[in-house]
Amino acid sequence: MPKICNIWTQKANFAGTGRRLAAGFSIGTKGYIGTGLDGNFKQDFWEWDQATNVWTQKSNFPGNIRYEAVGFSIGTKGYIGLGDDGNTFYSDFYEWDQGTNTWSAKSNYPGSGRFTCVGFSIGTKGYIGTGGVSTGVYCKDFWEWNQATNAWTAKTSLPGPVRSGATGFSIGTKGYIGTGRGTGSVYYQDFYEWDQGTNTWVTKAPFGGTERFYAVGFSIGTKGYIGTGYQSTPTYFQDFWEWDQGTNTWAEKANFSGTARRAAVGFAIGTKGYIGTGTDATDNYKQDFFEWCQ
């Protein structure tokens, strides 16, 4: 019997409260969601087990309550940092150890406090870029964090316009950033590739869907995925697109089967992708969680 894929399957609801603008990542066969806003700013942190479809609460994120943070993983360690609580904009950065369920502070992000950045990892390096600062100014700088030295290094800035609420992912030794909102509520569908070996950016085919921000992105193998998000109320999206690294082409896949939403969390585990939480067009905080089969 052939494997039936390109379908969405609902999994156990996120066990924390429904929320938006949380941070997340995956390590091995586990997925993680923490922080965010459910009407109150959060610092709880949860693990989802792909094998059992069960959520388990882990040690709280040790920084102050917040949303609009960024997360990624390197090996058996997860990282969450930056974000804000509506008043204070943070540049702190923390490592979570899967083996010990403990958090430790790492070197602060060297830019000023920042919200709605893009984050991903390549090998033993983490990357954070774009986002907004407390004055409402959007950015396009791009920084590398070295897990071995706990040091940040400035890399070549994103070549496109400044933006916040963009999305991204990595494939092999390349990183990708696209979509987002720019100054004056301009929305983007441009898409860029960064080469870790040369520290150079190349413009790629624009995202196949409508311009948007607060979408989610992740990668599976040599394919990248972007979906959901919104442009302006009441334009919320549930479309879902695949980008092929080999051909530089976008293909529309099965629509996300939850309600259209923004500010969700997305990550991949093996050949499966996951999207959960966020808010819908009536501003309901979502707890639902869905799996997509490649």
C-alpha cells in the first residue's frame, strides 16, 4: 500500500494555554513550545513526544515573561532568547539541555533588544536576524552565535528591505529568510539564501503565496516550507507552500487544516512538519497542533 502524504492530521492539543508568538524548535523526536502571549505573557515550556503524542511540561524558561522571542536547536540543546513583554525589549539568550532539563544563560545578543526575529541553526552555529527594536524601527542585520565559544559575530546583512515578522529555515549549509512586514506596513514575499561558507546572500524565487508576515517556516530534507500568517486584518492565511532547493521553485501543498492563523509555531521532526498555537481572525488564542506528512 503506498504511503499517503501531503495531508494534515490533528495531534494532541498543546498542553499549555492557547497562545500566539511563542517560540519553538525540535530536538530528535521531540518538539518544544514555550513563552508567548495568552492575554498574559508566558515563560512556561513544553515538550511533545512524536512517538506517544503526549505533551509534558519542562522547566520554565528562566528569563522574564515574554512573547515575540526566537528559538532554534543545535544537537541536544535548545535556545530561546530576545522578545519583549510589551514594555521591555530583551537581548538575553538561554540554552536548554535536553538531557538535564536545565537552562543556562549565554552571551546576550549583541544588537539592542529585539522582537520577531528569524532564527535557525546550521551545524554548531546559530543565526538570528531581522526583527524590530523598541523604537519601532525594523532591521536587517544578521548575526552568528558559535556554540563552542559562546560568541556572536556579525555577518552580512540581509540584502532586501528591513523587516519584522519574517520567517526562515536552514537546509544543509544554507540559511533562508523571506516574507515579513516592512516600514509603513509593506508586506513582502521576497526570499533569500545565505551561504555559510561564503557569507553571501543570493536572491531566490519569491515565496509562492501572497505577501505576508507572522508565517511559519521549517525544512525537511532539501525542501523548505512556509505557511499560514497574515497580511492585515481580516486577511489570515492557511495556505502552505514547498520550496525545492534543487530547482528553486515553489509548489502549493495541502492547506493547513486548522483555521487560518498568524503567529503560530512551526518545526519539523524527521519527514513530518508541525504547526500549532497562534491566533485566528477573531483573535482566539489557539491550542491545536497539526502534523503534515511530506
